[in-house]
Amino acid sequence: MKSGTRIILISLLVVLAIPISSALAQESGPIYIVQPGDTLIYIAAVFGTTVEALADANGIEDPSLLIPGTELIIPGYEDISGVLTFYGVDFGENLFSLSLRYRISIDGLARLNRLVNPGQLYAGQPLIVPEKDEAASEIPNVSLHLPILGESKLEMAVRAGINPWSLSPLSGGGIRSWIVPGVPVVTPGGDGWSGALPSPYIEASINPLLTVQGRTTVFRVAINGSGWLSGRLSDRQLHFFPHDGGYVALQGIHAMQNLGLYNCELDLYSTEGGELIYSFSQPVRVLDGGYGFENINGVPAETVDPEVTGPERAMVEALLAEATQEKQWEGTFQYPSDYYTESFVSIYGTRRSYNWGAFDFYHTGLDLYGSIGLPILAPAPGRVVFAGPLIVRGNATYIDHGWGVYSGYFHQSKIFVSVGDWVETGQVIGEVGNTGRSTGPHMHWEIWVGGVPVNPLEWVENGFP
């Protein structure tokens, strides 16, 4: 073979090795970078297009040959530019604030994600957004302001010290000559940004964004100036406390909470007069905790009698509903035992059937191994709010650790503390027993947060808040 022929063949092979999409792609539209495992069918489904349209827009002759790293133009969005990626919506964000962040129209963002209800996004919701180059993707330097009832556009501008012609409604599609009380308007400039939340909000967050059955959720809010906060997660009142220059609220998610979306409301009140300044609402999604099932047989019949369990549960819930002002712990909680904490008799959250009944119960705590007489230790500082006998829980103790966080200890053979006593970490508060709804000696340990029992293990493994 002549050398000239070899050069032509080698050049041809090099050209064929280049992804066809790079050479023949259409000139405009957002780009998606192919990931390992992607197929054109999957990509078409994600972006609401067809395999044929994708192949045509990118000059792909064989749809089965898709190389990771290939840049594909997504047809049908010629008015959108940038590299498409997935983004989890933060608490306090909506389509309006995200349109500012990513320099894309509200309509374009809604179309790109095929949103059925674009009016409200839930925290943690995965969205497709167009990332641009580093300079273009910086968060815009803007400020959000709230009009007051009866206030004109000019009056608001004078109050806020801004140019009235710079006011642009965050909720609209262009500048209007009127403003609506409670609907934020945006102006250029400013020294802070908190999504769709207006000044004086500096920060608003939920951790984790996607809440889980039986886990603790942390709410953080920082404001610029005076005011006080309140809020609700579904039917649970959020109690905010000052912390690190902002405010923190802790709330447990019930282990048997139905899966789905629940409204989270954040209310800001004025310090003087207690008037509501701003109310923000956003759905929060509850995910499955992945709990199993177990049968517990041989427990006393009265301990599963609804006429007994109902009133006792109501009494405990009322007792642990208060959120005292002082946070008494630092860092993680300790195990309430020095004995065998690497495996457990029964873990938190399992759905339970007692005496071959229905799975109407769940395990509200963590069962640790222990024989009668072994000491029970306080896992963190706090004040005793209950110490005495109960039918279901047996000899029980509850300790208040502040901010709506309580710990509980069941089935004790002996109780060494009384209501009102202050206890320190590691102090012996009782001894392991077999009283109440129990089939053998062990220590049942609970942690309650915001009136809900949560998995104690997360408090041993993580420092809250």
C-alpha cells in the first residue's frame, strides 16, 4: 500500500472516531453531556423529545452507538443555552428566583422540566437547569423587597431608598406600574441573596432537603435586622431558637408518616407589635425510612389494649410537647449504657405485631442488650420531667435536653432520679429491668424531637444542630 493511501485511510479513521454529534450538531439549543449508561430513549424521555428528533438534531446515524462524554444538542429549546444539568431545589427557592440565578425565562424553565404545577416547587425537587460559563453563572447581585398594604410604588421606593424605575416584579413577566402587597419585587444591587425570600432574610435552609421517616430535620434561618420567627411543618409547630447569629428549629419526622408532600410554612413577625411581615410556604417531601417488620409475642394483654395504650400515649405526647429555651447538650449524645452497643435487640422504626395481632404498632426506640441490674446512664445533660411506673412503658424516665429534645428509658427495675432533678452526661439514672410491655430484660431508649420519636442512632452519630 502506498504511503499516500495510508495517510488517507488513517485520516478517515480519525474522522470516523470523532463523535458525529460534534461535527453535525445544530447551531443553537442547550447541550446535554452523555453519561455512562445513557441511551437515546432515556435522554428523549427526560427532555420530552423523541429519539428521531435527537438523532436528526445531532446527525446520529446509529442511535445504539452513544459514547459517554458526547455533547448532544437538545431540540425544541432553541431559546435556551448552556449545559443542562440536574439541580436540587433549595428551601426558599422557586421558579422566579431560579430564573434569575440561571438567566432563563420562567416559561423556559417550566417547559424544560415539563412542570405540571410550576407555581410551587418542593424542597429537594430535581430540576434540569442550564449551567453557563463561570462568569455568567454567578448569582445576580439583586435585592428583593416587600410592598406594604396601601403603599404605592413610589412610596415603597422612597422607603427602601431605591429608584422606582428599577422595581421589577418577581412574580410577573415584565415591569408593571403597580405592586402587590406581600409579592416580592426585585431591584439591581444589594449585598445578599436568599432565593425567593426577600430582605431581611439572609439564609433559609432545611437539612436534609428530602426528609425521611424517623429522622431529624434541621431548619436554619438568618435575618438582617430585628424580628422573630415561627413556622409549621404540616401539623407540627416549628420552634425557632437563636443560634450562631441566626435561628434553628429541630423537628422529627414520624416513622409512620405517610409518604408525599407536606407544606412547610415560615413566618416572620415584627419585634414591635408582633405584626406578620412575611409568610413563605413551600412543600417538603417525606421519603420512606426503609423499616422492616417483626412479631413480638407473649406480652401482657393489657399493654396492647387500645383503652390503655391510647391514654398513656396521649399523656406522654402532652408531656414532651414543650420546647424549653435552653439547649443543654453539645455535640453527639452518648449511649445510655457501657454494655454491648455494637448490636441491638431491636432497632428503631420496625413495624410491630404484638401477640399475632395486626401491624398497628412501630418500635419507637432502640433496644439495647442488658440484664437486670445493669446501670442506665444519661446520654446528655438535662432535667428529669417524668420518673415513675406506666403500664406499657413499665418503670420509665424522661429527660428534657432543651429545644424540644427529650430522651426516654423504659422497663427499668429501679429508678434513681425524681422529677425536677438535673442530670449530667454519664450519670446513673436507673437500672435495666423487664417491666411493662416486655418479654425479657433489656433497655429501651428513645429520643424525641419536636414531639416525635426519632432514631436514637442518628443522635449518637451526628451532632445537632
